Amino acid sequence: MSTPDSAKNGTLTVQAAGCVLWRVSPVTGKLELCLVHRPKYDDWSWPKGKLKRGEDPLSGALREVAEETGHTAVPAAELPSAHYVAHGRPKRVRYWAAEAVSGAFTPNDEVDRILWLPPDAARSLLTEDRDAELVDALLATLRPAE
């Protein structure tokens, strides 16, 4: 019997989680999104990472945000998950919209830079198209119901 966490060939799907981290700019008062730069891959992405054994996905997403950006975040709506193959294994990343409420970035081995950018600039800089699609998903959750 197949489960959502196993691929057709029996390889377990790597479970990961992250956030599309946002804030209101302290300078302009406009929306900014946080991108992380990983020197190992030389890419720009959302803060995310593999879940620890038995870890709740939302808890893991918030842990990854704190580890990679130095920020504490308040989660909101769950966003679409990403499904892809990484290093020959299927991977699922669950994402949440999350507002950065405090903290400061310190470079580390995994993430050497972060950028806070307006949505269009963030969409353009993201390395993977699947990550860029989450900008619109976030914006839809932040718009007041009409």
C-alpha cells in the first residue's frame, strides 16, 4: 500500500518545511519578503529545511526560519507545498506564510546572506520557479477579503 510519504519505487519522500517570511519595511512601510542565500548551492530561496524525526511540520518550519534568518515568526495560512526530486530522492516541502516579529540575522555556514525585498523583486531573484509561485500565494493570503 502506498502512502503520501513514499514514492512509487519505495524510496521515502524527504519531508521538509519552511516559510515565506514577510514584514512591513521599517523604512518604507511596504511589504518585504525575506530570501536566504545558501552558499553551498549559490541559490536564493525561502528559509526551509528537513524535518527532524517526529517533528511537527509547522514547528519545523518556524525552527528553520529561526536558524536560517535569526527571526522569530508568527505563522498564518499554509501555502501550497512543493514536490520535487533532490539528490535523487523525492522531496516535499510544506510552506506557511509567516510574519517576522523580532530578531536579527547572523551569517552562518548554511546561510551567508538574507535580503528583504518587495514581492516583485523577490520573485525575480528566487532561483527556482516553484519558489516564485509562492509569492502570489502569500499575497493572496494577505489581501483583505473583498
